[in-house]
Amino acid sequence: MSKRKIWEFTLPRYNEIPNVGLYLKQVVKLISEAVEPCFGLKVSDTMLSNYVKMHIVSGPVKKMYYRDQIASLMFVVLAKSVLSLDNIQTMLKMQERSYSPETAYNYFCDEFENALKYVCGHSPEMAPVTSESAEEKKLLRRVIITMAHKFALDDFFDVFEAEENEDSEERKL
């Protein structure tokens, strides 16, 4: 059984992300606190700066990052575990054409959390993406399910390795 309980993971919703302007170090701290404890993802200022330099996320305004940028960075940090940065950039462009940043980010949060519950066996099903749903939603669903499976597998192997190490230590005693 998972010690981290990834099925209980929640992301801050769009309106919970500060919009007062944060410096890069503050953004790193915010994102790290959201994702590292559950998924072990390391976030650095160099990583986030590179996403800006590669035009995946818009640059800071007078060295300050705002809610839209932080929400995009949160998505990038999680999605890069299963997608190339080029594909992430394509997805963000698709989203920008179809949805407001708030709508897109909150939808991502809801879908990701539901997928984690489903993949980890704590929800019997995921709500279907209807045939009327936009292609962007269908694509995002595929990415999210892949992410959920990857994080669930990583968690399984981390727990297994920890148990093996404990068993090994006990045998030494």
C-alpha cells in the first residue's frame, strides 16, 4: 500500500494561486510544495527559467510571475513526466485557443485528481469524455491518464524498494 496516498493528492485551484506577482524563487517554492511531497518531483529555478526561454510559458513581467504563468508552470512540471516539451507547448497553445487559463487549469486539476483516484483503485470509474467534447479535452484526458499511471507505478516501485531495504536491514540484524 502506498505511503504517500497519491489518490488523495490535490492541486491548488486557479483562484488559490497567488496573483500578486511572485519572484522565481517563490514560484519554485510554491510548485515544489505542491508536487514534491506526493510525486518526488524536483523543481528548480533553472528548470522554470528554461521553460520561459523556450517560450513554453510566457516570461515574467518585471521579474514577477502571475497566476496564469504559475498555473501553466504547474501543468508543465507534471506533464513533462510523460510528454516532450514540444508536445507540452503544443497542448498549451491548443488550450489558449479554446479556453481561458482559469477554465483550462481547473479542468486539468479536476481530471488529474479523478484519474489518480481511479488508477489507484479509489474510484470505480472516471466520468466519460463525451463525443461532443473538444479534441483538446480528449487529448488532455489521454495525457492525464498516462500521468496518473506513471505516478502510480513510480509510487508502487518506491514503496517496494523501501520495503526491500527494510527487509535487508532486518536480515542484517
